[in-house]
Amino acid sequence: MRATVIYGAGDVRVETVPDPKLVEPTDAVLRVVRSCICGSDLWPYADMAPSEHGRRIGHEFLGIVEEAGAGVTSVKKGDLVIAPFVYSDNTCQFCREGLQTSCVHGGFWGAKGVDGGQGEAVRVPQADGTLVKVPHTDDDALLASLLTLSDVFPTGHHAATKARVSPGQNVTVIGDGAVGLSAVLAAKRLGAERIVLMGRHQARTDLGREFGATDVVAERGEEGIEKLRELTNGEGTHAVLECVGTKPAFEMAVGVVRAGGAVSRVGVPQYEEGPIGPALFRRNITVTGGVAPARHYIPELLPDVLEGKYQPGKVFDRTIDVEGVPGGYRAMADREALKVLIKP
């Protein structure tokens, strides 16, 4: 089969690799029908050290079950399923607490002999705990929205949930990438009254307004902090959803959060130290967030997506086939595309 392999910064290739096969009775093999490139994939694309053999990549996909192991009972051949961005047994103590990202039998796609999602097929470990069956559909828009449930929509929802977003609150979302826009949608869904989106790409912030943003602040750094505080009578907002992962984004989040509020980080941090000293302590600021347990959130978010109440799939603005993946990475890295969907 054909699949994506990354060899280093800027070096993404599509190669012929062995077809996946069942290894454990708890495995399933999927034929991928939709996958995509994630903003977090751009970090290794920007700075991964060169590798002789490369590694598989991709962690967001929908598939049709082609084969299920003897121990798999929840899905069968022919089912359409969502694969969250980590696999898990969904039964260990962490999974039962809604933290499938810490599953004792779980892991990440593209590591330890497990296929990456940006290819034609994938072996899924812990299939019963990982996969979520959904109704078959040929609707491209619905398939795109279902695909967001593998990662980006639950990640935005995680940001909002950890920040305790509730009806009537004011919320800031930092970052106009796909996660930031999903966080806008999630905050709106949870009843936020005012949602300020901090981003400066108009096509993206326009979609953010469609998703529920009431204000857009294009300025960054101290200028952006000052502008947002002007909008909120100097107070800042109850919740700040930091969806970028850089230190300046975190510093900006600390600058715009209201006393007693929460900063929720879901952008993968690209720094080791940040402003978490006396200033936050005195203002009773909560710093939270982390890796989103998508498998935990899918049952909650799925009905609204199936009913068309929310259409998070609008974050995809370019569609390619598997052979076009290297170009898809370039387009996202060059900010020519918001989020690239792969349709084998």
C-alpha cells in the first residue's frame, strides 16, 4: 500500500510499504476513507532531524473495517468507524476516568510498529476500545465533519471544557488555525456569550465569526493584550483557550485572562518555561489543558455532528489524494491552506 513517511524537516515522502495485517486478536485492519494533515504534524516538518529510515506519520482518519481479530466484538467487516488520534483499550483505570490518552495499553499512530494515518490502510490495536462506529454516508461534508472528531473538534472542546466555559461567559481563543476555530465552535456550543478570536488571517477569522466569534483581534503581543482589555473594560475574559503552543501565545493568554479565570492550553507546547510565578498566583489564575482524550468526547459531540447542528468540517479548505501529501504539507507550512483533507 501507499503511505506517508517523514524523513526529516521538509522531507515528506509517499512510499510503498507493507500492507497491514492482524497481529493480535484485539486488532482490526481499516481501509482509510478520509485522513488529513494536522497542525501538530508541522512541528516535525519544521525541525525533525534527518533520519535514514524515516517514520510513518498521521493520526486523524476514518476507515472501513476490512478485517477484525477474533477478540473484536464492537465492530465488524464493512463498518465505517472513527479512529481517535490515540488508540486505547477504553477499560483501564485511566480510560474509565475519561483519560484515554494515558491508557496503560494505548499508544500513538506511527510509533512502535503501528501504522500512521496518512496512508491507504491502518492496523488498529485495541480496536474495541478505540474505534467508534458511525452510520455509512457518501456526504463529503458530513465525512469531513466526522473526521474532525478524530482530533481537532474534541481538542477544541477539551480546551473549553478544561477552562470551565459556561453560559454567559466571555472567552478568548488564541490562534486561528483549525484547533483555534474548533475551540470557537466548542465555546459557542457551551454557551459562551462573547468570544474574542485572536488571529490575523482574514479567511480564517471570517470562518471563526461563522463558528461564533463575536470579535476579532489581529494584534499580537502587548498590543494584542491592550486591545483585548479595551474590549472587556480592562478586565480580560473568564477563559482563554491557547491553541498555538508557542511561548508568546501563552504569554498573551496570561495577559488577557480575567482575575479568577483559566488559561487552557491545547497547542502542543514548544517551550519548557513560561510565566507561572507570583503574578498568576496573586490573581488566582488556573493554568490547565493538555492532550485531549478524543475518545472520551466523541459520544458527546457525535450526535450534534450527525444532525448537522455543527459543521466543524468547514476547517478543511483543500482536498488531495495520498500522492499529493507532500504538497499538502508545503501548503499548510506556507499558510496557503488551513487544513488539508486526504481522500484516497
